[in-house]
Amino acid sequence: MPRRQHSHRRGLIAAAAVAGVALFLGDSHSVRTESAQVGVDVAAPARDASRYPLTIASLQVRYRDEIQAMEKYTAYADKARSEDYPHIAYLFTALAHSESLHARNFARLLTELGVDVDESPQSEFEVGSTRDNVSHATAVEMDEIAHRYPGILEEIESEQHAEAIQFITYAWEAERQHRDLLKKIRSAAKKWFGMLAAHIEGEAAHYYVCEICGSTLTELPKESCPICAHPAGHYSEVPGFPAVESGEW
């Protein structure tokens, strides 16, 4: 995709994520109340931004990274569809939705701190073959899990912004789920991708995402989200492509 189109899409996606903050804020009280009921220590929104310089900087970076991840997975889904892999495209669409929720959560926290969300330009990224995109996405998720998130949490720990720590931890746990969903494809991506992809394309898939924390599952939990512990009713099914729903392509 040409760079200008990338930039246009990025602007639309970022605007959509920020717009979603207003909707989330409208229900933020009930969300915090439920968190307290399940034993999660969530502090009231902090308005004094000067107390949280490291937290704010980290939230800004994570917001931009999540927007780019959402954009990248959306582009990967487009590529997978063009290569006749509708089920893999569906997986990437589910991951994109999860990343959009992380971006929304980070934007909400910044808004509650009275800080404008930084819309700095993102770096460009390449879209390769679906095989290469799966391999790259898995490597990125593994790096986020092993290095990025632990480092962020260690850096902001001293400032003790409870909600920031909580939602960054939620995102970290969701990335683990993303990694596990991608690994079964990546394990054979180099040598047996065609065979494995054919197997995946022959399976009916449904993805469910927790609208609170971005948890991404192939089956609804029986009672509560395994990441944020909110009731399973907070999950929504990611709409499948017509080809996926009908089993045709």
C-alpha cells in the first residue's frame, strides 16, 4: 500500500480509537465498580498529571504502538484475504480489534489525567506474504511479552498509578494470547505453511474479544474473563467474513 494511503488509514484508525474513549468513559464508573467487586485494586482517576511523568510517557508510547499494531493487523488481514486465506484474515481481524481496545484504554487513562493523546506520525511498515506476516507478527508479540511490557511496568511502578498498571498488565496478558494463536501457524510457516494453512482454512473459527481488556479467545469463558475477571458477558464475537461464516471463498 502506498505511503499516502497508509497515512490516511492511520489517521482514520487513530480518530476511531479516540472517539471510542468517549463511549467507554460513559460506562467507566460501572467498569471500575465491577473491578472492585472482583478484588482488583483500582484507584480513582488521578487528575494531577505532574505526579505521573513516567506513566504518561509510557501510556503515550503504548497508545501509538497499539494504533500501529491495529493498522498492521488490518493490513495483514487484507493481504490474507487477497491470498485466499479467509480464516487467517479473520484471526488478524480479531487481533486488530483487541489492539484497538488497548489503544482505547490507554487513551482514556491519558484523558482522565488531563493529557492530550499524542498523535505523532508512526513508522512505516511492510506487508509481505501471509506466511511472512504471520512469522513477523509472532516475533513481535514474543518480543512484547518478553521485553517491552516487563520493562514498562518496572519503569512506572514507582509512580503507583493503579489503573495504568492494571490496563498495561491486561494488554500484556492479551499479547500472550495473541502469541499462542499465532504460534500454531508460525511453527510451520517456513517449510509447511501451505499444508498448515490449508488445515486452518478447513476449520470453522470464531473469535471472541473482551471489550474491557482485549482478551482474545476462540471459545467464550464459562463465567469470567481469564485476564480481567469481568463477567463473560463483556465478550463480543468478532464478526466473521461472509466467506468464513459460509465456509466458502
